[in-house]
Amino acid sequence: FNKVAHRVYLDVAQLPPLPPGKQYQLWALDKGKPVDAGVLTAATTAGTGLQQMKDVASAQAFAMTVEPAGGSAGPTLDTMTVIGNI
């Protein structure tokens, strides 16, 4: 996360494949509230390196969940795969 440019990059290498109809979704946690930072496609998760996500104005942490294809308006907490503080 680049705090100056507000850019978010995600290392997609070695993400496990998901079943059909599911996608990874990244969330920025800003003052405890989740902000959608974008979904990953199957083609993206099969790749290596960094994937640029949606720009985020502010975040103290990021979390990734598994959501229905197309993403969700809010995170499904019981499918959270990772969370990390900045």
C-alpha cells in the first residue's frame, strides 16, 4: 500500500485456486470499517507477481475474503483468509 499515491498492490503468487462461482475480494480497513479494494479473477490468481487493486484513500489494515463471483457489498467474515496491519 502506497500511502502517498493511495495505490494498492497485492502479491497474487501462490494463492490457492477457488471453486467455480467464488472470487477473492480484498478489503481495506479504514477506522475499523471495510472498504472494497477489488476482486481477483481466476486468471489473476493463476499468475505471479503483483496485481494492482482499487485505489484506497486511507487504511490501517487489509483483509481478504472469499466471496461469490462479482464480489460482495460487505465482507463475509467467516471466509476471511488473511488480515494484515499496515
